[in-house]
Amino acid sequence: MTEMKHQKFAGFEPSELLESIAKRLVEGSAGRGGIEAICQFLDQIDWIKDLSQLRLSIKNNTVFFESALSKCTKEMLKRPLPVRKREISEILGATCPKCGYNTSFWNMLEMHRRCPSCDGRLTPTTALAISQLVAQKIEITPETMLMTVAYEKLAQAYVDAYKALGLVLENFAKLFGWDRYRVNQRMLQYMNAYFLGRMAGEQKISREEKECLQFVVRGNLARIPVEEAEKLLRLGISVVKYGYLYEVLGAVGAYTNYQQKVADFDALYSRLNAEVREALGELSQEAVRRIRVKKTLGGYYAPCLIVPKRNWASGMFSGEIMLEPVYNLPIFPKEDFGAIQAIYGKFGSGKTFLLSSLICYSFFAKHQAALIPLNDKSNSYSLAFMPLFAYNKRTAHLLHILEMLGVEPQGIPCITISVLRKGEKIENIKAHPPTVYDRILEVEDYRNFKVDFDELMSELKAVAEEYGFSQPVGIIAFRNLQREHDKAYFDVQVASNVLNEFDHWRKGNPTRAMRVVLDEVSYMAATKAFRYGSDKLKAGATVVDFIKESRRNNISVDAATQLPLELIQELRDYSTNIFFRDLAVSKDKSRSQIDFLLESMQLRDPALKTIIREMNNRGLLPKGFWFWHHQPTYNIQVIRPCPPTFMLNDRKRTPFEIIRLYEKTTGQKVLLESWSKVKRLKTAKPSFSKHPTIPDF
């Protein structure tokens, strides 16, 4: 597989090819290095047919031009006229007017003035230059003759550079399976910044020549035909030529020609530049338009859509992307392996969204009950009793996606448990609104209390019956009240105790389809004790034991965090599926989240690790998409989670406001007047279960 990959990309890593050509495209837009820099890059591309002749032509013509410039310095112009005439005549040599073949003056005599290429008549180049200068009414001097020819050669070099870069872009597009060469939005912004002058770029180059160099890049990206590009490039260099003859050599008559050519160039440049701007604008918008969804099985919920590997294996999204629904995501335990899903991503990357998709899928596919011992800080899962409904652009967009998938919005049975000490009250009603789906469990000690899961299952079953289910299915979530004092994090204590109690209960009730969801698991399962030392150590020990027993207990586990490095080793090692994006990067690989994670993965194609690392580090994975590694098959894919059918948290609205909107939309009464109206479970007694000992970290 690796050998095939290297053969496909001409022996280079895809990211190396993309970065190298991206550098040249940006430098061309900045005007740095001239076409010599492009030619240096072309020298390394040895697998493209017809490129060799173009490279040779660029080199010969640019070397001649640089040599000609050296003959026109102030010191060189002080030499006697006869010396300069003889030297220029020898430099220019002879040319065939018919085919353009050029040779030295002495070779012309040896060939008896016959062109070896087309059998035409060789003519001294000085004679051709004089004829041109006379026709243009420009003063004839050795230097004006020399630079007239030199600028013609420079124009040919630009035309050849345009053709060569076009061949390279076309070839690279074929290598990566694209219909055309693509640039990501970030690189296009860099190029536009240089083009518009927001970033300075090269200053020691004439205005029109810089515009020609930029057009070599931008015109190719916009796929302007070679014929049109050649007209512009030759016209642009002729403007530079007449400007040089007038400003530097002081040639009489050059200024009149300059005025005419600059007017012609401006008109053509404006027309073609408008085409380029429109084409590049479409290119920047194409990422939105080119993504499609394959026809779905109406009525069946798919937790995610998969991106074909050919569309991202080059290191960036490309081509017409047909997303395919995944109806058989392997997130359920089997006899030969467990089902532990680890989700890694920075704050705001969509971890809760992905977890909600997995919960929704497990509910519809297996009628599972999900236990959430520690809700996220927004208590998002407590809103799952409501179907997704539209009240702003975001929710309307999510509903549109569900409609595309052929799935109806639907709430799922949900109860939320608030664990309180006797006499403790919940004050913030906006953040923690009391509903008919809330329950209160009174305890004496957050760290040690009995949880009657039979009672919780009975409560969930009663709610599930309202949704048309005869079994306790849906969500049991423990509310996160963010209670902390000194070095104690009370909600972590509650979650640790709940998880421990559930483990004991599960051993006597192993048949019911269930999963455990740990949103921001680093609160409970950190490798080290940070702010809440003893609480985290105890919770970590509980999570370790629970993970080890998960397959035996027939339990699926979903765990999300920002920091894979800070998680206990067991959770990292036992993960069946790993979803990740936007991981932190560090020069110290031992502290780099992405490097640490990739090194721990086994892949069928190890070459993909480099591509994935670059996509992560450069932010090339589009918003909403995730890498998905399935450990049993050593396979990695890119997926996009589908919206759950139930309501999600909104950062701009409190849970109270969302529920109020739901009540107004449906007419259903959900909110209670106060927490005193919330149903209370049987008062919990201290637990006599054996808690795990604190491990040696």
C-alpha cells in the first residue's frame, strides 16, 4: 500500500508536493524571484512530458537577458562606440526570420547562411533589430538593438513559464484525482494579499513585469487559455522594454511607443483580470458547492457521513465529494472486542455534537439507554427530551440536513438527576430550569451514597412509555451544577460514585442494551491530579476499573476530551474507535497532542500519518468533519457527524429560554414553577460497596 502511494505521488509525500508548489504560487504572486524561481522548481519535476524543452527555453532566454542588462550599465556605456558595436554584433549573432533559430555570427558564415532547422536564410540579428527600430521610429544605438532583442527573449521566457506551470498544475491535479488544481482558502488569501498590495512583496521589479509574473500564477489557476495569456505577457514585457529604452538608455522615440503599449496593456489586463477574479472567486466558493450527500435510506438514522478517501488523501479536500451515510457504525460491544469511543478535540470543535449523534444512533439502532454520570457544563443532554425544532438559522440548517437524510426530528426519553445534600437548593433557574423530566436525589455525602438503578430504570421506563416505548430506553443524565470548594469538585465526586454504583448494578443486569457517556472525561480520568487532586484520583481509578470491565459488562463507553495526553493510559489503549480534530501542536513531540495520538495508532497505510498531521496542523480539515480511526481494522476515514434528532444546547440562549420556545411552539407544558415541585427519588443511603483504591500513577 505504501509503495503504491509513493508511486502515485511520484515518490514524494503528497504534503511535500502541495507545500512546494504552494510556495512557488505565493512567491509568484509576491513577485519574488522572478521566473527563475519558477524554473528552479520546474527543474525538480522530471516526470512531466514536454516540460524539459520549456525549462531549457526559459533558462537560455533569461540568461541572455541578464547578460544584456550587464552591457548597459553607466560604465559600459562610456566605452568607445566601435567597441560597443562590434561586441553587440557578436552577442546578437544571426537569426532565422522564418523559424527563430539563433546562432553565433561565425557559425552563420560556416553554415553559408543556411538555417539547419528549416533551411531558411540566416540574417544578422542586428539587421532585424535595426528594421524593427526604424519601423517604430526609435533611435538606433548598439544598446537599443541589444535590449530590443533581449526583451523579446524575456517575453518568450514568460510565455514558456506560463505553459510550463500550466502543465505542472494539470499534472498535479491528475495525481490527486482532481478535475482541476485547487488551492485552499488560506493560500488564496495570501495570494490576494500580495496581489492587492496589502502585503508588500518584491519591490525591485517594474510594475508591469510584476503584474506579468502574478498573471503567470493567477491566469493558470483561472485556466486562461495560452493564446490569451501570451498576448498579455508579450504586451506587458513590451511596456517594460519601451520604458527601459526611454528611462535608462534615453532612446528618442521610445516614449511614444511606451504610451501606446501601456494603453493597450491596461485594456487587455483589465479584461483578463476580471475573468481571473471571477474564476478564483468561484474556486474559493467551490468547497461549499461540491459536497453532495448520497441518496439515503429514508427513515433510518445515520450517525455520520463518510468522505471517500480519494477526496482527502492528498492533504486537502478536493474533487466532487459525495458523502455516504454510515448505517452500521461499529460502536457496540461484541464477544471478541469491546466498544470504547474516544473523542479528542479542542474547545468548540463539536465533541458534544458528535457524542449526541452517537447517543441518537444507539437509541434508534439498538434501543440503548445511555448513562451520563457527569453532564457537560451546559447540561446539553438534558434537552434531549425535545425534538430538534427551528427557531434560528442554525437550527433551521440542522433540520434541513435531517430532511436530506430522510429522518424526522424526534426527542428521546430523558430524565435528569440532580444530586443534592439535604437542605441544598438550586438557585440559578435560568441555567438549571426545573422540568417534569427532572428528579432530585438527596444524599448525605457526595462521595458515598447508594444509587438505586432499579428505581432510575423505573423512572426512565415511565417517561419512555410517553414516547411509545415499553422498555427503559433513552438517557439518564446527572446534572452538572459546577459545585466546587477549595480543592473539592463535588460533581466529580458524584460522578465517580454513580459510575462505581452502576458497575455493581450492571453485573446483575447485563442484558439490557446500555452505554456510558463521559463528556470531558479528563475531569474524571486525568493521568495526574491537578486542581482537584484526590477527587480526580479516585474518579480516575473508578474509570480505569470500569473500562477494564466494560466488555465483560456488555457496555459501550463514549469519552470526549480536549487533551489525549492527560488521559489515563487504559482509556487510550482500549479505545475501539478514535475521533479527533484540531489537536494542539508543540515543538516538543512528547507534549504535542497530535503527534502523541498518531504515534499510538496502527494504520494499514502509515504514510497517511504525515498527511493527517499536516491537515491538523494547518487547519485543513473543514469545520464539522472528524478523523475516525477504527482500531480493529487499522483503518482511518474522515466523517461528518449528522445532527441528532433531539434538541442541542445553544451558547446564545439559556436552557430555560430554549424550553420556553419549545413550549410556545408546541403548546406542551414542560417547565415547573420551582425546584420544590420536582419529583424526589428515595433518599440515598451510604453505599457499602467497595470503592477502588487510588492507583499508583
